[in-house]
Amino acid sequence: MLHRRTVGDVMTEEVITLRPDTPVHEIAGLMDANDIAAAPVVDDEGAPIGVVSASDVLRHETGMPDPQGQDGNDEHAWGKARARTAGALMSSPVFTARADWTIPRAARELLGRHVKSCR
């Protein structure tokens, strides 16, 4: 039988994380220095509570709710544009995949929840 690759086979084990109080001005530098497009925001116990993506940082940097000109009347989007911390900038709730899931299963779960990698 062929071995099917799992999430555990491809996941990063040393994850760069943010705290809810991480200042937004530090996030872009962390992402750039570590060549990542998103980072989880974790609570005091290390449990993920949200995710900050490069798109979120771009919204903040441009001062626009959506760099593509959408969601202009969405207060949540404007809140991200005005955010000062990772907790205010993050998307939540967070979805996590199990390390023992196959890659196709993880992809189906992400698609079913409309999760995008950098949104």
C-alpha cells in the first residue's frame, strides 16, 4: 500500500507565533525575516486563537479595509485597517488540522470552511 502523506509530514514544527498584544509594526518584520505569509496568534497557554496574514498587514499598511477596494463599508474590515495589535488584526476563530490527517483530507476541510492561506 502506498504511504499517503499527512499534515505531520509537511508541517513546520518550529512555528513563529504572535501574542495578542504584539504591535502591528513588528508583525511585518517578523513575517519578512522568517519568510512566512501568516502567523498564528496564541494565548497564554500557547493555544491558537487567531491568525494574522500578509493580507491583514497590507490592509493595515495601506489604511484601507481591503487592498482590492472591496468591503469598503464593512466596519470589521475598517477595524483591521486601524488595528494596533495582533489581537485586533487577526482573523478568528482559527481552524487547525490534525497532524495525522492526509493532505487531501486537510485540503477538503479547508475548502469546506472557505479558509484561504493569506486572506
